[in-house]
Amino acid sequence: MTLGSQIAWDDTVLPFQLDRSDIRGRVARLDGVLESVLKQHDYPPMIEGLVAEMALLTALIGQSVKTHWKLSLQVRGSGPARLIATDYYGPTKDGAPARIRAYASYDDNKLDHSADPFSQIGQGYFAILIDQGEHMAPYQGVTPIAGGSLSSCAETYFAQSEQLPTRFALTYGRNQQPGEPVQWRAGGIMLQHMPKASPLMQQQDGPSGDDGLLNAADILDEDEGENWIRANALLDTVEQIELIGPTVQPTELLVRLFHEEAPRVYDAQPIKFGCTCSEARVRQSLSIYSAKDIGTMTKDDGTVTADCQFCGAHYVFQPETLGFEATDGSES
């Protein structure tokens, strides 16, 4: 793809490479996807912001997974923002959109609405999980919560678990274009050093990141470090309006930021909101329970109900149709 190509950039991830720096990256723009994710729930503003940041990270990281693969990000903490979970489903075929879904679990009574949203997570961990499909063992990597944002957690994860120097520049929030309703928009850039970086620490005095964790400087030699510092300095000049769009195209942004690094772009990946829940999946998840267990789940009106935490879908079943002792497999 040439840098002058014209495509619709909203809900899209554009991968690129900086040939003179051995650095790869992605530019993401989310609007309709993010709006669809957040409208499924009535989150307070600080939780909406955390979910928006996590969804944007998921789009940027997930673009690298293969067709049919699933990538999940999870943050679990000891604070009132207990859990933020996102899923990225790779496209089912070449040219098809990827799908994203997300949700958060929190204690509204304990949230400090005047505090920095990230502080409401507390101590915990950041995890990336990759499901490669049937007959393949899933991959899971976990690092402690570190830094002052979810993007800092992701940067620490890649340095600590993958030995890949990584940098994110993100922006997100409610936005209104002339003649259009207010809606969520998000945009971001991810930079990542190519994998030839040595997994051995270059500094002899131990990791230099927070809480004794690795960061980019610990895993780059002198030449690689110079390239990385230069690319990050260029990224520091980006403006929020350039990230979030929609007036500046990602291709134009790459030229402005990195023209001396010889940016090369690849095919863009479209993204949409998508949930995989279904009545059949709920039935399958309940198939391990006995009739007695199902009885404890039955409501006063004689039904068993289930709600999808991601999309809010509501399912109603007759108890006799559930579990491994079901006497009637018909739909309720």
C-alpha cells in the first residue's frame, strides 16, 4: 500500500514498519467499535475511560494475531476497579474484519470519582492470553501492575515477558463532529522494536523499571538504543487531535512523524464490535451441573437466566432443559 492511499480509517488498524530503525508499529482509530462496546453498559466516566484505553490497546496488540485466533487482555486489581477484560477475535478469513468486545467489573460504592482512574485498580496483574484454537495449548503471560496507566502496564509486559521494547501513545474520550452526536473516539500508535533485540539485559546493575521490572533500555544494545530513543522522540511530537482523527489520515501522520525513518505501511485491518455469546454456549457451560445444582440457580418464576457480561444479552431457560440430567433439550 502506498502512503497516499485513501481508505476509511475509522475502526481500523494500520500496521507499518520504520525501515531505517528496525522498528514496527501500528496506528489505530476506533469510533463506532468503542461506542458499541461502551453503550452495552452504564459505566461511570472513570470506568468508561479505563475500558476505552484497554479496548484501544487490544486493537493495537491484537492486529498481530493470526486468522481465527483469539487474544484476550485482562487487568485484575485489589481496588474498586476489580477487573477489565477484553477479547480480540482474529478475522475469519483474509479481508474480513476482526472483532472486539470488552467489559469491566467494579465496586461503585468504593470508587473515588475524584481520583486518577488508574489508581482505582490497586495492586494486581496485567495478563495477555492467546487462544490458537483446537488442539493447541493456549499461551498466557502475566506481569504485575506497573507504571501510571494501562499502556504503561502493557509496555512493562512486553519488556518483561517478551523482551520486546514497546511504546504506546494513546488518546481517547468523547468527541463531537459538526452535525453529529457526541460519541467516543480513540486513537493511538504502538511502536515495537523488531525481535532481534537481545533477550539478555544490556545493563549490568539490574532491571531499571518500576518494582525491579525490565524496561526498553535494559534489553537494547547501544545502536538499537539510539534508534529506539530517536523513534520515541519523534513519537513524542504527536498531538492528540492527530491520533484521534478524523481529519488527519494515519498515512499522513506517519509521514509527518517518521519520514526520515522510511515508513512502510501494510494492509489495514478493519475492526467491528462482536460478541460470541449464544444460547448454545450458555447451555454448554451449564451442562456440567446436575439437576440439583440447576435447582439452586432457578428463580422464583421457575426459570434459569443468564446475562452476557460483554454484550448484555439476556437468556431465559426452563431448568429441566439444562445440565447433564436434562430431560428436554428443546429451546425455552
